[in-house]
Amino acid sequence: MTDSPPRVNQGTPRKAAVAAWIGSALEYYDFFIYGSAAALIFSKVFFDTSDPATATLQSLASFGVAYAARPVGAVILGHVGDRFGRRKIMVFTLVLMGVSTFLIGCLPTRDQIGGLAPVLLVLMRILQGLSAAGEQASANSMTLEHSPEDRRGYFTSFTLNGTQFGQILATLVFIPVAALPEEQLLSWGWRVPFLLSVVVAVAGWVIRRRLAETPAFEQEVAQGTVPRMPLAVLFRDHWASVLRVVCAALIATVSTIFTVWALNYATSDEIGLDKATMLWVSIAANVVALAAIPLWARLSDRVGRRPVFLVGAVGSPIMIFAYLAAINAKSYPLVFTVGILTLGVVYSAANGIWPSLYGEMFSTKVRMSGMAIGTQIGFAIAGFAVASAAGIVSPDGWLGLHGWTGVGIFTAILCAISAVAVATARETHQVPTGELGRRPARREPVA
């Protein structure tokens, strides 16, 4: 009598997608409130205000610090996720993000403790970056491996849909905060969105602790094929895919330039647009993205990942030029219209399907570490694009680029690298889940 094979749970794509959506929304609410605060407040609270331009540059650079920490977190959490499972990482990252963000709201300011204040702020931002490094890779891997083969793009898009909702929530919270009188804003008002993050730590444990591990990972465990050193397997057999994801992930520059640098630039003394109005532009664009992302993802299940991604990679830099031009024209109707088309529609074509596109480049053995490391290195470059843009519009310029047109050219260059990386990739939307990450068989010559 033969032993029956170990039982593996069936996929639950809807449950996995809901858990990924809610978790990503909560986690990226925390992550994005820092971006709004860095653009509008932190230069006056944590940095030396005797030189406003330098304080602004330092504040925006602190936003990018989390992106520098993310590759480190990707290596650590990616290894753990491929070795011990996706679910553990999904719970851990939410709790870490909630705690570190809450502590930012408790920090003393520069006036209270001097130069130690920005040091503590950066330390908390690093913890945020470590958390974010594992969040999307674990949630994407979880939903992809729970999904039916013909709807992987659709279900994995819920992770990014949750990210967009988190950004909407963060911006909505900051609108009444930004409307406070400056004395109240700089004393206690800015702390409120960060202190609310204690809810995230509790919600993360409640939402994700009962989510089942993925069938694909359980199959690896049942067969005893989980690698002891996933990173060694990754860089031995999948290094080219990691490099491709790094380059493709540079598309995220569009998001950081739009949501952080353009917000700071539009509300600066030079342009003088209203802060609350510009925050509403971001909200409107992200509301449209909530609908556009799953539509683009469903299209990618039909026509393929590459053509849909390339719509976003080629169209986004064109739209960024138009958006920055609208800001310089100081026309609110134009800013709203172009802003919604840029972030809500065109960028969503790439943003909505990268979870499936990148995840399908790797096998189950190394999927989480491959996605985490590849995306987080690319996102780190995108994060520091904000500081680079601030240098470009400075009087001396940067690398021969000057003004807002220089920022547009800089964004277009990074988007071009992303487009080339994806255009030369293998199309995977019809590849069976068990065959993902394997090299296609070579055809033997026929006599």
C-alpha cells in the first residue's frame, strides 16, 4: 500500500487578494504620510531653518533614506520568505511599519533636542524602509501563488490597488492638518497622522494571522525542495531576471516625482499654488487609479504583460512633462486634468501589472527574494530621484540639467531604461504557474 502524497491547500485567490489589499493600504498609508510631511513640514521642524533651501533638500533626502534601506530589508526578508513562507513576512512587515510610524509622531523636534532630532527621524524612516521592502514582495507572491493561471494579473493587482488607497488615505488625513494655523501645524498638528498608525500594528495582526500559506510554497515544502539558501539559488540561476527587475522598477520614479517633488515645487514660493488644492490633485488621481489598475491588469491577462507595461513606461514621461508645464502655467483646471491622466490612467498601466510581470520571472523557490531585491534596488533609485530633482532645479543645476524641464528629462531617461528592460523580457502571461522562472526549452534542429 503506497503512501498518499501530502495534502496541499487549494488556492484562495479572493481571500489572498483582500488580505493583500487591506494590508498594503494600511502599510502604505504609513509610508506615504511621511512623503507629505517631508514635502510640507519636516524642513521646518527637524532641520536647520537658517537656510531654507538646504533644509528642504535635507527633508526630501530623508524621504529617500527609506528607499536606501529597502534593498537591505529585501535581502533579509526575501530570504526568510522563500525559506519559511510568505505569511510570516506579511504579518511582520505591517507590525514593524505601524510601530516605527507611531514613534515618528512621538519624536522631539530640533528646537527641543537639537541635531539628535533629525538623526532619530532618519532612524525611524530606515525602519519604515525595511518594512516596505518585504510588504509588496510577500503580498505579491501570496496573491500570485493563490491565483488561477488565467487571472494572475488581475488578482496580483490588488496589492498595488491597496497601495493607491493607502496614498489616498494619507493625503486625506493631511488635508485638514495642512489647513491648520502654522503654529498649531508645526507644534502638534503634524503628529496626528503618525500617531494614528498604532492602529496598523493591531490591524496587521488581526487581518493576516489566519491567512493560509500559498499552495505553491506548500508544494515545495511537501516535496522537500525548499532551498536552504534561496539567495544562492537566486544569484546563481536568476541573476539576469534580478537585473531586469531592477531596471524595470525605475518606472517608480514617476510616482515619487509626482507625489513628492512636484507637490513641494508647486507649493513653493516660486509657484505658490495652494497646498490643500495640490493634495486634492493627488487624491483625485489615485481615485481614478483604483479603477484603472484592475482594468489594465485584466487586459494584461488577455494580451500579455509587456504591451500593457510599455503603455505606462512610454506614456508616463510624456505626461510628466505636461503635468509640470501645467504647474508652471498655474492653471488649476489644467493641473487637475493632466494630473489625473498622468498618475491615474497612464502610469497605472505599468503600476498595475508589475506585480504579476516581475513575479512571473521567478520560480517559487526564489520568487519572493527575487521580487524583493530587484524591486527595492530600483525603488531606491526612484526614491532618491526626489533629491536629484531638487538638485536639478537649484541655481547650479545637476549633470547639465536645469529647471523643471530638466526634471522631466531626468524622469524620461529612467523610464526609457525601464521600457527597454521590459521590451526585451519573455512574455509570461500564458506560462503555467509551475513552469514560471524556468528557461524555455530549446528547439532541436530537424533533419
